[in-house]
Amino acid sequence: MTSRRDFLKYTGAVTLAATQPQLSWAQQTLPARPIPGTDEQLAVIGLGNSQAFRSGDRDSAGQLLEIFLSRGGNYVDVGGSSALVVGELGHSMGKTDQLFLGNYLDPRDDMQDVARSLAGAQHKSALDLVHTRSLEGFRSSHDSYRALKEEGLVRYIGVARTGASGFEAMAGLVDDGLVDFIQVNYSMMEPQAGERLLPLAMDRGVGVAISRPFINGDYFSIIRGHALPEWAAEFDCATWAQFSLKFILSHPAVTCVLTETANPEHAVDNIGAGFGRLPDDATRQRMLAHMRGLA
Ligand SMILES: NC(=O)c1ccc[n+]([C@@H]2O[C@H](COP(=O)([O-])OP(=O)(O)OC[C@H]3O[C@@H](n4cnc5c(N)ncnc54)[C@H](OP(=O)(O)O)[C@@H]3O)[C@@H](O)[C@H]2O)c1
């Protein structure tokens, strides 16, 4: 378990953040946004399916979860074995109700049984969110997904997909009112979803979780050797990781951004992006131009 002192130690290790006014956020709870059409709030920074969860290393996974949950985080994306590891750890920490777990369930004949069994393993009366990467499968099996909700086995249903080739089909599902949530890649390096899909989701009242905020780590190769622009301080941005996350969070359709890390210091850095000001439209354009200059 990570004590307050450990948390502050990690906070202090993020050198730039420690020199900024943001230091005060070490004592604060992450800002949250509502799941559209509900009173339920999700913290703006979520956790991706970390290697710490996938490896089943309980110490590393527990440390990461403790940091995240102690700042009020809730959404964790849990593919594969992580669904059991995180569910069990959350239970042992007494945080089952705080955790909002994004599960994956492809269409199959025994979806009810699988959902019931997974909910039991996560110590939840109903799974928080069930989604699939199969856009076609979701549409053709929509009745089965909806039945999971109607039977109280699942609270929200949706689809998760990266890559612009899936955006049109995803937009069709959003437009037809079939999904509660979408998970999609969006960032300064991959801005395409911001053009039509995200505005459409906002218009239709669909929750939006963002994947690949750092294009699976390639972002850090792009910015390596470059100083963070001084004007980043104007929106309380202290690090390059926060530069990407604050761009994403300043899109009004975004409910939560999923950050993947196995490193506690990076988790603290990423959580820091949830605090303080966000860039306005003009600054977003400046950020895009700046990144184009680096790439
Ligand atoms: N449904 C799908 O098809 C799908 C596809 C892709 C992604 N996703 C979801 O989206 C999540 C995130 O996307 P992603 O996997 O592309 O990962 P990402 O979050 O874009 O990038 C992760 C990489 O960035 C590094 N990193 C994270 N925070 C950092 C920081 N503050 N400073 C420096 N390096 C940092 C991590 O290394 P360290 O571990 O060393 O920090 C890791 O190498 C995934 O975990 C998954 O949950 C879903």
C-alpha cells in the first residue's frame, strides 16, 4: 500500500511538477465529469490496461491502484486477466464501489453466464461497463448486450476501437443510439476522432473514454530532446505528458482519458494533468502546430 508520504515522494519525483503551483494538487481529488444522462461522475484521468495488471504482479498493481484511487480516480480499462486482478485488488482495498471497470466482452452465446461470473469475481452486483472491439459484432448482437443491462448484469454498454478505419461504423452506432460509451484514440498526433465522432458522441449523450494518449509511448520519442514550451504554464501544464493529456481533456466531448503506465512516478505525472486550467481553442491550435513542428 502506498502511504501519503510515499505518494508525496512520488509527487516530488516529478521534478517539473514539483516546481509548479500544481504541487497543491497532491492534496486534492481529481476533477470529474458526468457520464452523459446520469448523475454518475468519472474522474477525468483513468488508467489503461497496465502491464502491472496484466502481469498479475500484485505489489506493482496495488501500488498503482493505491496512487490512483487515493486521488479519486475510478475508471480502469481491464482487458483479459486484468479484469480479475484489478477487481480482486480493489475488493481487498475496500474500494470496489469506487472502481469503475471497463470490461471487454465479445458477442457469444453465453454472455449472461460470463457477465455474471465476472461480476462475481469483481465483487460487484453488476459490471460497470462492457464493451467490445467488434463494431459489427456489437451491432448484430445488440439485443444480447441490451439484455445484459435489462437483467441488471451490466450498467453501461459500448464499443472500443482504435484507428480511423472504424470511426464511420462507430459513428453509426452512436447515431443510432445503441451505445452508452465509446472508447477511441484521440490526441494531437491522432486528432481525427475530434472532427466528427467526438462531436457526434457529445450531441447524442454518449460517454467518451480516450485511448492512446501517448500513442503507446511513441509520443515521448517525438518530444525527446525538446523543451516544453514556456506558454504551457498558461494552462498549468508542467510536463510533456500533461501537454498531451490537457489537449485531450480540453475537447468538450471527452469524459475520461485512459493513461497506461506501470511506473508510479508517471502515474502521478498523468494524474497532475487533471488539475488546473485547460487550453482554450486558440491554444489548442497552437499546440497542434507546435507538435507538427516536432514530428
Ligand atoms: N480497445 C482497444 O483496442 C485499445 C487499443 C489501445 C489502447 N487501449 C487502451 O488505452 C490505454 C492507453 O493506450 P496505449 O496502450 O496506447 O498507451 P499510452 O497511454 O498511449 O502510452 C503508454 C506508454 O507511455 C508511457 N508513459 C505513460 N505515462 C508516461 C509519463 N507520464 N511519462 C513518460 N512515459 C509515460 C508508458 O511507459 P511506462 O509504463 O514506463 O510509464 C507506456 O510506454 C491502454 O492501456 C488500453 O487500456 C485500448
